[in-house]
Amino acid sequence: MSFEFTKEFIEKIEVLVEEQKDQELQTHLEEFHHADIAEILDELTMDEATYIIKLLGSDQTSEVLMEMDEDDREKILRNLNAKEIANEIEEMDTDDAADIISELSEDIKTQVISNIKDKKHAENIVELLKFDENSAGGLMAKELIRVNENWSVTGCMTEMRNQAENVKRVHSIYVVDNKGRLKGRLSLKDLITASSEAEIGDVYIRNVDYVDVHTSGEEVARVMQKYDLEAIPVVDEFGRLVGRITVDDILDFIKEEADKDYQMAAGISEDVEADSSVWELTRARLPWLILGLFGGLGAVYVMQGFDSALEKYEILFFFTPLIAAMAGNVGVQSSAIIVQGLANDSVKDSLVKRLIKEVALSIINGCALGILVLVFGAATSMEFLVSLTIAISILSVIIMAALIGTFVPIILNKRGIDPAIATGPFITTSNDIIGILAYFYIAKLILNF
């Protein structure tokens, strides 16, 4: 059942904080899931939220911090000293701990790491900080269950109990050799049913999917989705098992990437939130608005070149928004499908096949819309050649816009540029100019001006 708080409940929490009724406050909050507590803190002032974080135990608040909005979490961490932050870090898995520490300044980061009592935990966090945050190395956690292929089943069970103390969820049991190289995975069923004297090397499964530390987050997500994995092991350049990535970690990564792509497609060049500062929002939006401005000015310049035609066929002017809109809409549709396909690796056709497919689709859609324009022209007693000009122009701009919307993302992707940058204002602006230019040239050929 999902948690829904009321205004009265939040007011009661605020009163308890103000009156410093710690015992009653703890009693109210202990029954809630850490995600619910994070939601409660989001409704409080920063001082009130910090008070609760300091009040509750680190075993609980460490989870709460991970559920909070990144900006709010950063503000709370600024109100904690290095030792208090280190206490929170102690309770986190290494991947979450590395994410938190990466948000700190270099000076505070060093102090926090030095205050972590578990030196092995600290070493693992420092190791993770060396990797790109969007790579498998940056996404993985060090906590996992590993067994040696030369162990007996009995010895394996004993060692697994010891390792499990530091692992919150056991998704898989990984098998390594004496050099720590990943050899396979161990089925719990096979382990339980095997003879106690048997060696792990006789019962483990040798076929195991894995990624290396430098694999991109997008590729990790694709592999886990393709093979329906709850977790995937990560190896270094020597094939040694160094960590694992769980499905909840990759879902967080996918969400972040989807948010970035959505904003980029909408013409926002930086990762911003609704409550970001005016300066941050302006900096994120203005570059694409400038692009749109120049695109509009370009369209005006094109139309000025045909001012004599507009004097003779004034009605052409009133259809320019229609032509521009059709070009922009078709371009965004095509690019959105391609960007989505590139993201989930479903664009596998050759460029020639893709070209034929897009042209065929554009002709069908363009002809259908063109016929509707001719019907509209006949119904409104529009001159037939003008209706024909508009119909053919729509067909032409749809074909061109579809090709631009399809191939620009593909070309950008092949050059290692995020194809999401091709959608939104970029495609719309370029197609507006090209569409209007094609419209007036077609009009010039048909109407002979």
C-alpha cells in the first residue's frame, strides 16, 4: 500500500521537531519505509530535515538519503560534518556510498573517507570513484558472494555465511578461480542437492553473462534487458571478478538517461529540475531558443525571396505555417522513433533498407494528406493549381523531413554523439527552413511566376 501523508501529519512532525520531542518523533517515523521518510523530509524545511537525519540512526537514514532528490540531499550533507557523513556512508553499499561521496567537494570528500572506520569499505569506495559514473565500473557495487571452484560444498556453505553478512540481497553466487577470475555462477538448488564432499568445480554453471568495468551503462542495460537478468557480474581487464550491478541500479541509470534525453529533445541543454534557479533554467533553455530564433529568421529570409509570388498569389502566405508544421512534426516523429531504436538497439536495418522504408512511409502519408488538401480546396472553391501546389508541397516536405529526422540521429550516433540532440528544436528548425524553401520552389514551378 502506498504512503500518502496529509497536511495535518506534516504539521505534527514540524511541531515535534520544533519542540524537540525526539522520542515521540522517532515513534512516529519508525513505522515508515525509508522512501516514505524521504518524501516527508521533502515537505519540511532544510533545518527540520537535517534535525531528523541527525536524530534517526544511520542504518535508517542512509537509505533515506539515497531516496532524496539530489539537490536536497546535497543541502543536508552540507549541514553534516565529515564524521556524521562517514557514519551514513558506513551503512551504505559501496555503489551508493560512491555516488554520495562524488557529490562532495574534494576537501570534504577526503575528510569523509578518512573518517570511515571500515578501511576495506573505504578502499572499495575509492576504487569505484576512479571509474566513469556512467560505466559498469561506476555503477557496480563491491558487495557480492564469491566462491572458489576448488572449494568443497561444505566449505563453500561456511564461507558463504561469512560473506552474506555484508550483502543485503543475494542475487547470484559467482564462481572464481585461484586468481579471482570469473568462471561461472552457482545455482543454489545445485549447491543444496550436491554431495557435501563434492567440489564446486563439479556443480557450477559455466555459462555466465558479464560485462567489464569500461562497458557503458547503456550497454549494461541492453544486456540485462535482453537476458532478463536481476544482476550481472563485472570483471576487470584481466577477467577478475570485481563487482556486480543489480537491476535496481540499472533502473536508476535508465531513468536518469531518459530524463536527460527527454530534456534534450525538448530543447534543454542541461540537466535541470523544476525548482532549479532562474539562471540555471535560462542557461539550459536559451541556446536552443537562439537556434529557433535564427531558424525563424532564416524562414523569413526565404519568404522575402519570393515576395513577388506572394503579391500575385497571396493565399500562399497563409499556408506557410501548415507546411512548416508538417515538416517539423514529421521530422520529430521520425527522429524520436530512431533515437528510441538506437537506445534499445533495435535499429538493425541497413541504411538502404531504412531509406526505402522511410520513403515508402512518407509517400503513403504524404499522398493521404495531399488528397485531403485537394478535397479541402475543392470544397472551399480554391484554385486547383494552388491546391495542387499545397498538396505536392506537403508530400515533398514529408519525404524530406522524414529522411532528415531519420538519418541525422543515425549519423550522429555513428560519430559518437548523443542522437537525442537531433530531436526537438534542431530537427524542427532545419525542417521549417527546408520545408518553406521547397514549398515556394514547387509553387514557382506549378504556378509559373
